[in-house]
Amino acid sequence: MIPGFDTDEFVRRVLAEDLGEGGDVTSAATIRADARFSAELAAREPIVVAGLDLAAAFFRALDEDVVIEKEASDGFAVEEGGVLLRLKGNARAMLAAERPALNTLQHMSGIATLTRRYVDAIAGTGAVLLDTRKTIPGLRALEKYAARMGGAQNHRMRLDDGVLIKDNHVAVAGGVGAAVRAAKEANTSLEVQVEVDRIEQIEEALAAGADRLLLDNMDPPTLRRAIEIVSGRVPLEASGGVRLETIRAIAETGVNFISLGRITQSAPAVDIGMDYVLA
């Protein structure tokens, strides 16, 4: 399903958190053990879907005989009212699985939906949207998968994925050039990227052997100046303070990449509901 992610373990852990020791006491008290239930999971606003198979896994975990019909797929844009899943199964099991399934699907689809807005905003510029490591601890694989479904590319999944020298590394190492040279001499076989927040640091970083530059919190005029200085020698990534209303102007400067923590860190959950339907 999701590379590098243990779906079965996640489903078990989330269900255990929600069911507690006594299970769904409300459903047990009000619904017969053999009662059947038919339902639809539907979008209550326009969304981009992410996490549909994971949501289905919650229902299967509590009712192995549940019948699930997928009406959409991850990465699809769905309009308000669009049906995502149709379900038929044991009523108690489906109601017990409802909230974990919806919480997961709403969160992941919220990331995909917000990501798609940013991707659409820079369409045609040639710039590529990247996510970051600003994710909820323990949920990185899910959130970065959702960002991919929205159209972004994943940056580093972990600290061992690439060398990214940031301002605190620079401060401790004694400067941009010193930090880059140390990273190159470490022979990690990984690309060395360094964050620069001043134009004056660019030539120093390139002279030391930087493979890529992260241009931090630079406005469009400063980004254009940086692009002229670099003149295509290495890829350039803009980051810091990027918002939906500013990303187009940043992309139009000619940077290769724009990284954005907001799409995983601050995406609101979308509205998806599960409603009973007559069988």
C-alpha cells in the first residue's frame, strides 16, 4: 500500500487506542450482534483523495467479510457529494471502525487537497513543489504519501537521505564554505545541499563544492539576483514563508524547486462523512 509503512501495525494500534478495554459499548448496547449495515463514505466538500485503502483496512480489521466498493482512488479530485467508498457489513464492526477510518482519511486527504492547491498555483512555471520533514511524529510516511497524491515530490524522508546544511550547521562549522567543505570531505556519496540566506554566501558555497542551494526567505527580486549569480551551475530551491498567494511569484523567478512545510504541518482535515443507506 504505502511504501515503508506497516499498515497492519498502524490499524491495530489506532483501533486499540479507540476501542480501549471494553470496546464500543454504545453499539453493543443498542445494536443486535447480527445486525447489518450499509453505508457510503462521501466528500462533503471538494477534495483530493488520499488514504482510501488505509481507511478500508480499518473496516476489514473488524469485519473480514465486509464488502467494500471503491468509487474513487488516491490522487483523484472529488467534488462535494462524491462517493469514495460503499460498505456492507456487520453494523457493530462498521460503527466501531468509523472514526479511526474517517480520522485517517480526512487528515491525509486534507494534506493532498492543500498540496494540490499549491501545485495548481505554480502550474506551467517549471518549478517543482517539495514537502519537508515538518510532519507529525510517527506519521511521516502517511503524510508524505498524501503530499505525493496531491502532486508534490518528497524531499528527505529521514536525516540519512541527504546532506542538508542549515544555518545552525553553518554557525557551528564556522561558515558556509567550511560546512560545505567538511561535508564533501566526509565522502557520504550523497548530494550536498546548503542553505544560504544572503546573496554574499552563494559564491562561497559554490566554491566549496555545494551541489544544490536552498535560498532561504528571499523575496522574488532577491531570488532573481541569486539565479543570475548561479547561472545554472546548480539547482536552486526556494524556501521560507511561502504561502498560496505568494508561491506563483516565487516560481516565476525561475527557481527549480519550492519547499513548503505548510502542506504537511498545517493542512486542515477535509470533511468526509459516513452515512447509512438503505440496502
